[in-house]
Amino acid sequence: MHRPTLVRSVRRLGALTAVTLAVAVATAGPAAAHAEVEAEGARALDQNVALTFSAASESSSAGITELEVILPKGVTADDITYKEGPEGWKLEPTSRGYTVSGAKLDVGEDAEHVVVVRQLPDVKELVFKTLQSYSDGRVDRWIGLEDNAEDDHGHGHRHPAPVLQLKPAAPGAKPVSPSPTQEPTTAAPSPDTASGEPAPGTSEESGAAVADDTDGDGGMPLAVPFGIGAAVIVLGGGAWWFRSRRSGSA
């Protein structure tokens, strides 16, 4: 091969390599960005399953401050227990799922957290749409679905939602009962029916007072003999006064 031909071939190969590298670099950015959920070997109706969520940082100037996870049907915030996440971050339930948030992460640092689900529903897959907020107010919306793979401009969706594929439920697996609710409280029993104590108006003091008014033999009230005695005294005094008056008159 003549030298000029060899030089041209090398140049062409170099140009082709440069183009290929440029294309690879250009397409690597969107492909590398992702939000995922993982639970190794997860099956439908499994209980106390740890889910690991990771969301890639796409900002070159701001750190991630919050992840909002929108829970799929069959999973509620009451079923979720926070296990671990970035230092200082906390979980808060919302009307449609939960958030984990805290001090901003370093620029370029991905956000990862783990929650435990009380029981997975009996489905083939679970979609966990996620909103990722940054310290500068930016929000990445990891909400794309496979059946809506293109955005409004006809381009591939760069923010697919995290999806967890589930294996069929284990033989004999059943949904656990929901958390028991408290039974309505019933009215407190009346004192006289609950403990044998006298009801209001018939207290022990009142009974004692009634007992004091009766003697121990026949149950006759003590006022009766006192009344009889008083009548005898009055009659006797009257008779004595009447006799004294007659004697004086005579």
C-alpha cells in the first residue's frame, strides 16, 4: 500500500472513531440517569419486604433535597416503615405516598433510601412514580411509563418511573388482615349492676339512716313509742290540772 493511501486510511479510521465516541458520550448521559426500585426475589403477597430506592442526580450545580414516592394501588403509607436513607433525612407520609427529605446532598450525589412494606399486593408489577427535588428548586419527574414511552416532542422519555417486577405468590400465601380498628366503647355499667353497690339515692349512708329509725325487734319505728309516751304525759298532766282546778273551785 502506498504511503498516501495508508495515511488517508488512518485519518478515516480516526475520524470514524471520533464520531463513534462522540455519539456514545452524547447518548450515555440520558441512559445513565435513572430512578430504580429493587427487592431481590420479591413475590406477590410477600410480607415485610425491604425496597431499595435509588435516584440519580442530574444537576451539576445543586444537591438533592427530597424524594416524593407515589405509592401504587394496594400499598398505603400505613404499610411503610422507614429503614434507612441519607444521614439526617426523615420520612413523612402524604395523601398519595410519602416523602423522604433532609439537608441537601452533595452536587452529583445520588439519593438512596430503604423502606419496609408490610405486605406486597397480589400483582405482577408495582410502579413507584417519584418526584426528585433539588436545592435550587428543580424537580426531576420520574413518572414515565412503558405505554407512554415518548414525551410531548416525540423523544424517548428520559425519566421512566421505578418499576418492581414481582414473581407469583408463594403457594398458600394470603393477604394479611388490615390493622385492627378499635371497637366502639360501650357505656359504663351503672354502679348498682356492676359492683352491687347501691345506686344514687340509696347510698349506704341513706340505708344507715333508715336503719337507725327502726328498733331491732319488729322493725317498728322508734318514733311510735316516743309518741305514745308523750301522749301519756300530756293526758296525765291534763288530768292533774283539771282535778286541781276543780279542787280550787270547791
